[in-house]
Amino acid sequence: MLELAIPVDIDRRGNTIVETNSGRELTAPGWPQDCEFQLVAFHPSSRSCEVVWIEQLAEDIANALELLNNAGIHRDANTDWYQRLVHYCNGVGLRRPPDSQD
């Protein structure tokens, strides 16, 4: 899952405890100092999460779209979900899908 989180405490090991936008409290090793909120990824049954950097997420989306296009898997680039993903990854410096629009 991906959710926004805010820091709420620190555990005895010095790891930041965060609260997600759905109210879950998770340990967030690697939480950046002086950060008011951050995107985190976690398995629903997990007690910890991983900090997700927006730039990396956008690059991952761009790579996935490029793979879909190169493999010819996604033929209808006009679907809403596809256009949202193209919008999310615009400007990451990777080759954009050939049929993408701004």
C-alpha cells in the first residue's frame, strides 16, 4: 500500500514512528530528518514501512509505461488510468511513451 504519513514519535532504537493517513502507526526506518510528511509503502500486515521518494516513484512509473509500450501490451493509451500514469511521470528525464500527451 502507498499512503501519506507524518512523524508522531521515536522508538527506543531511534526509528521514527509515523501515522498514515488511514490512522495506522508504523516504524519508518530511514525517515528523513525535519520532514513533516512523506509517502510510505507497506504491506497491510506489516508493522514497518519504507519511505518512498516521489522522484523514484515517478521514474518507476515511467519505466513501467515504457516496458508496456515496448512489449505492445497496452494498446489503448486513451484509458483514464494510463493517462494519469503518463501525467505522473512527465518530466522525470526518461523517454516518455510515444503516444503520451501533456
